[in-house]
Amino acid sequence: MEQSLSSCKTDIRNKLKAGNIENLISALGALYILNIYYKNEIYQYVSSDLFDNRLGSEIFAATLVDAANKSISIDDSDNSIDSNEKTKLTSALCIIKYTDKSWEEMHDALTKYNSNLIEELIKEPEFKRRLGVEIYNKGEAEISDIFQTLVKEMQIEYIKKHPPLDFGKKMSNSKKEVILNKGKNVYITKNSEIYN
């Protein structure tokens, strides 16, 4: 009994070195994070000026990554999240994202625009003219490649002249939220992949 009491006193003396302010703050920070995950809330997001990332704390603040900073792309998955923000996904506590409803509306508008894009592009006189020039005396396999290349080249100019207005309107009226980062996809779609 005396021996175990003596070893307990020695153990306490050795552990006192770990009892410092740095470890106390680290423990409190871990408790802060655990409480946020325990509450498991979704927060409405309007702008960085109006969102308090302390989430109720007086001394700690949650790190945020902006997954609403996206490139305009046919890709409806997390792949279109801005690359600088995407690298932060593994370490941020919270994620700013479009609400699922807003995301679906934006994606539907962009899909509709893209489905009509090639159809409208090939009606353009300049497209017809260039295609006629480039396919003159070419074989069937070459014509297909020329067509695809010409579509890629000319669609950028076409989009500048005929921007996806419905998509832009949906994007400007979209709502955002802040969710907890649980290491899963931000935008759940049929094309989604778990990010690394």
C-alpha cells in the first residue's frame, strides 16, 4: 500500500510539468470543438461581416472555408470548388456552402444552359463558316475531331456573348449556410467523390 502511494506521488510530480497554460488552452479548445460538434447546428450565412465565427465563445473562433467560392462549371461536384479553398477543407472546422435547394436550382439552370449551348452554337454563322473551311477534303474521323475542337474554341466566345443569365440570377439569389466539416462531400450530387 505504501509503495503504491509513493509511486502515485512520484507520478503526480512528473505530471505537474504537463499542467501548464498552453495545455490548459489546448484542452479548452478541444472542449470548444466538441461542444460545437455536439450541438451539430447549421448556421445561416449572409456575409462575413454578419457571421460571428466564434459560435458563442468569448475566446475561441471556428476556422471557415468558403466552398461557395466556385468556378462556373458543368461539374456539379466538389471538384468545382476554388482550388485554394479546397486545400483548406481537411483542416477547417466549418464550411460556408450554398444550401442544398440553392445548389440544386443553380445546377439545374446551368445544366439547362449547357444542354442548349452546343445546339445554339452550331447555328451561329461564324461556326458554320469555320467548320466548312476546316472540314474541306477531310475524312469522316477527322471531321468529328475538327467539330469537337471547334466547339471547344468557340464556346468561350459564345458564352461571353450569350451568358447564362438564368444561372446568374439563381446564383445571385442563392442562400448560403455554414455547416460543420465532417470530412464528407460538401455538395451531394450524382457526380460526387469523397475529397482527399
